[in-house]
Amino acid sequence: MELLKKKGLIERTMRRGNGKHQERVAVRGEFGYVAGVDIGGTNLRVVVADMSGAIVGKWCGSTVEASAPGKIVQLVQTGVKQVLRQAGLRQGSLLGIAAGAPGVTDSKKGVVLLTSYLGGWKNVPLGKLLEESLGVPAAVENDVRLGAMGERWRGSAQGRSDFVFLAIGTGIAAGIYANGELLRGPDFAAGEVGYLMVPGTAEAAAREGMPGALESAIGGEGIRQQWQQSTERMYGEALNDLSATDIFERALTGDGRAEAVLNRAAQMLAYAVYNMSVVLNCSLFILGGGVGMSPILRDAAQRVLERFTEPARPKMCLSSLGQDAQLIGALRLALDLAERRAGIRS
């Protein structure tokens, strides 16, 4: 780090946290660049930023026909190289990369242990594969935990030590901060709240590879299936194959079937949030994901929560980063990795 100081590449900044200003040592932006990656079941996104966190470019590719580990790594390499080239940067300026994967991820070893969203990946050493492909240090984390990191760095949880980032899309998972630490658990399964059982969900234990009780009830596919079943009962066939957010919007028009689906989802979400808040003593829940970002669902669930006043009073807000929460979190993790490499962070 002394060499970096002599070259003028170290700067000291002030940030506010826990109600007071804290000094932070950082590498100047021009020292180098890092990449963040969000791997999804249908697409893969890459973002590159300098060491100050300023974004220089983005890239997106499809994973529909390329979900095997080797293909995913090739996509990442293609995306990173393209962004660097378009920004007029040499590949040697890249200092680190972090990738988020859907599923149970061993962040210490950089291994994706299990995910049903990428063609049944199991025990994939993604970190090692990325390092071999790009020639830089790589970190791997669960994508929802990265969303929590993004919200704490640049989103709705800045300066907060305790909060839950709850992503509701096709699946449901949570990124949990407690006392300023991101919870992972000994088996890296902390936050797999799609398996929660609350009043109204199925009581049977989920089978391997199948959605959990809460996910089946209020995940995007579960809500869509409830809508189809309600139309089948009324008309003898499924009508209006709508998305979850379309159904919520329809509820506002007075459609009784849609209102029933919305109210059921809101009640189960409120139960889950309340139970988590009691266990964690946490009052802030940030909703993300395609379903979770619906203000209609949030407002309906908050009305249910207001009936419960003791011992917790949890509040829900929508993610301020939206679909970029995971990407921003991946950047933060990549910056941490590069700063450790530069010797300014332990």
C-alpha cells in the first residue's frame, strides 16, 4: 500500500454509518477496473466499473441455450472483453471479478453447490473457472445476498446494520444483514425463506428440486397457478394467462378473483415478514424481484402487518436499485476483492 500512496493512488473518504462519520481508505478510480456479473436462468449481465465504483459499461447475453458451466464462463469472458474494448480499456486493467449465482453458494470456496435455475448445476467451482478464464481473482456469491450488498452500498439500506433484502420472483430468497454482517450460515443456506411454512401454505415438506411452501404460494409461478385455478373453477378452463403483477393490477379494477389472489399473497407475505422480524429483531424489509417490486402487493401486505404491533413493527419498502441490485452488489464484492489485493483491506 505504501507504493500506492507514493503514486497518489490512495485516497481517504468520509462516509456516514451507524449515525456517525467514518473514515474509509480507498484506491483511486484510475488505478484499475472490476467486473460484476449477475447470472440468471434466462440472461447474464455484466457491468464494469473503475475503482471508485463509477460504471464504464454494461453487457447482456442470453443463457437460455447456454446454461452449462463452460458456456456461462465463455459468456462472462465475452461480456467483460466487449465492455473493456468499447470503453477503450486494455484487459490487463481488470483487477477482479465477482459473480452472483441463483442457488446455494459456498462463497468461501467460490463453488455453486446447487441450483435448479441453471440446468441442475451442482458443486460447480465457478470462482476457479472464472479465474482461469480471465486471469484475475474471482469471488462468487448467492445472487440475493449480492442484492442485499447492493442495497446497503447504494440502495435503500445505506447506513443500516440490520435489514432484510427479500427477493420475490419465480423463487423467493432473502439476503440478511445482522449487526452489520451478511448472514450465510454454516451450510450457506441462510435466507432460503422460500421454504418457510406460514398459515395457508402447504404443510408437506418440499422434495429436492421442488419449490418450498412459501415459494409455491407467493412466487410468480404460484400466483399465476392460483389465477388459472380460479378461472377453471368458474369457466371450466383457464382464461387470461396473466403474470403476477398483471393479476395485482387487475385486482385494483374490482375483479373479485384477482382480489382473492392478491389478498392471499399479501397475507402470507405479511406473516413471513413478521415472523422473520421477530426472529431477527429487524424492522426494515426491502422488497425486490419482479413480484416483490409490485407496490400493490407491498401496500396490501403492509396493511396486514399494521394489525401486528408487538413485539415488532416491521416496515417494507421497494428496492431503490430494482433489477440492478444484484449487479451493484457484485461490483461491491469485486471492489472489496481488488482492495484486498491492493493491500488496503484485510
